[in-house]
Amino acid sequence: MPRSLHAWIPFAAFALAACEANVNIEPPTDDPRTGPGTDVDTGPPPPPQYLLPGGVFTQDGAVVYVDVTATIDESVSVDLEEALSLGVGIPAFGVNPFAPGTFLIGRSDEPSVERWRVSEKGVFSQDEAFSMANLGMQNATGVRNPLHFVSATEAYFFDVLTFQIVPFDPSKMILAGPPISLDGLMEGDLVVRGNIVHWDGERFILSVRYFREDGTSPPLGRVVFFDPSTGTVTYATEEVCGNLASSILSEDGAVYFASHTSQAVLYSGGFAGDPASKPCMVRIQDGASGFDDDWYLDLGAVVGQPAGFVFPGSGTTAYVLAFDDETTPVTPENVTLLTSLGIWNYFAVDLSAAEPSAMPVLDLPPSSAFGAAFIVEEGTPRVEIPMLGVVADDFSTTTYFDITDPSAFAERFTVPGFGLGAIRIR
């Protein structure tokens, strides 16, 4: 599965909510191109089409939107009055790669997953849904990217709040068998939060982070490996790095995990709890069943500033965000505010180096601490394009840059609010 089917977007602090907007809705179509999994010969392929999900803050809350575009360049213009509004608080979002023109939405106000279609003319329509109420769920938000597809008839919903993986058939939008338990992620009375799910070609890999009663994170991380071919789960634990809030699947097949940027702030100010976890990175090598005990990256030491999160780049280059705590010292008054300020800068790190070092990215302006990144398939034949996003400090806009050439980043497009990338839907 190409890396572009996953979005690496730290989203924990973005309070998802939405209010209604005027949306162009039509009844579901029988067009086979927008139906689930078909081999019907419909003539020349349709032009490329991309979804642009995101959220904007208003006085009434955060409006979550999805727009559609035929290009991902400077011509992109999101009209919030015309974009699809997805109700109130809908963070779960997944595109079905086996059914062009369809995507799924997990609702936060009820435990149901809805299937939506977008026509070649950019018209949205909702058709079917299934409920997970009988599985003890109160909503369908799941982990950061909970919806994953193995085939046209096999998909899974990952949920850490109820510690289960729910199998379902996306072609019929029905539950498909009993859930798979994730009880092995529990750790005493620590609070568990799910992160990003990756697919390495044979198994799903989900990491979680833990929080103590005072809201700080101990130096502890855990992953679950789920093999859909056998239905089995196994676990791996590390005890050197905490608050692992982001991760990337590198081109060498390894998964790299990094601390949240908030961990960098807390550690710099002496507010990270006891024992305190340094901002850091750990990894699981391609095909391995546990963390690499011989690889640990102290982000503060490598970057020279408090740093966190990890974003994908070209090859084995990754990017992290850091701020200068000498210019902006962490105090009790600003400790909760610094991640939202535009004082964070990207640094490039070569993960394949024997002793990784960091270089500041001079082509990008400062961002908030939440950044944004994704890999999208562009053109015919499709080519993977890595992009980095700069999020304004008031979350008013997100501007994306093509980082294919590390020596010359190219500005591509800007969306309102906190962008969630671009996803090719056909």
C-alpha cells in the first residue's frame, strides 16, 4: 500500500466541532465509477480529483469542512459556503481506495460510520451507514486515522477508547464479525491515547501514548501489531520515550515515532512530571516485532532546541518542529500557549545517518507547533509528492509546500484554517 494512503497530521489539540453550511447535495448516483469496487469499462478515466478536508475556528466553534478540487496548485480556492460541512465534531475520515469517489465519515455525536460519494462534477451525496452502538461505543472518532481498507469487502475501524478493532464490509456497510480486543494496550491507571495507524504491507501498526493523573507522560510507549490475514495481535513496549504522538513510515520500511511538541515545551520548562521524558524518537525496523533497542534520538540534543513531532520527506529525510527557548523561555504563564504560537521552525533530519544531525529549513516560514504534512499521488501515472504545511499561529490558514526537492521547496496552495492535507479520491 503506498505511503500516500496515510496522512501524518498531528491533530490532538485541534478541537473538532462543526456547524451546518450550505452544501450541494444530490441523491446517490448509480454511476459505476462512484459505486463500490467495479470493473465496468466506462471509457477514458476521469480527471484527477482530490479531497481537501480541514477545519476553521469561528465564534460558534470549529467548522469542519471537505472540499473537492481537480488540482493541487495555486489555483486551489476553498469556498466554505460551498464546501461540505460534516455536522458537529467529526474527526474520523477515511478514503476507500477500492471504490473511487467514496469516503467514510465517523461521527462524534453517535457511534456510526457514514459512506459519502463525490461525483466527477464535485457533488457530494450520502448513502449508507452502520452503527457500532452494540459494541459499547459512544462515538465513532477512534484513533487519529481509524478507518483502514484491506480489500473492497474488508476494512477495519481502530478504537482505543473501547480497546478494540472493528471489522466491517465497506461494500455493504455492515459489521463483519466480532471485534478484536486491544486490552494489551491498557497500563494500570494511566490514560491511553491512540495515535496513527500504519500499514507496512503485511500488518497494521498502531502506537499509543500514556498520561499520568497530572496530565504528564511517563517515558513509556507501546505499539500493537495486527495481522488481518490471521486476526492476531501482538504488542511491543519501550520505556525510554514518552508522549509518542506522531509517526512516519519511512521508505526503508521502518516506522519512526516522535514525542509531541508539547512534550518539548513541558520538558524545557521543567513541567514534564517525574520521571520526565525527554523529547525523543524511537523506531521499529522493517518487519521487526519490537522496538530497536540500539536506536534512540534525543531531539533536543540533535536539533539544539526543544523539538517534537516527525513528518515525512523524500527518501530517508524527515522533518521535526522546534522553537528557541532562549528567545522564548517557558514559564508557568505561557506553558499552555507556546504550541499555538508561530515560533516553531522546521528542521530536516536524515534518519539513515549513523549519527543523525538536524539542519534548519530556511525555505519555510515559522509555523505553529502542530504543523501539517502529507504525501499525495499526483499525475498519470501517479507519482507520490511529499508536502509540508505551515499553519498560521491563529490557525487561520495552512499553506502547503512541495518538498520533493529538498534544495528548493515550492509553495503549492493554501486552505482556510487547519488543513488536513489533500487525498486523491479518483
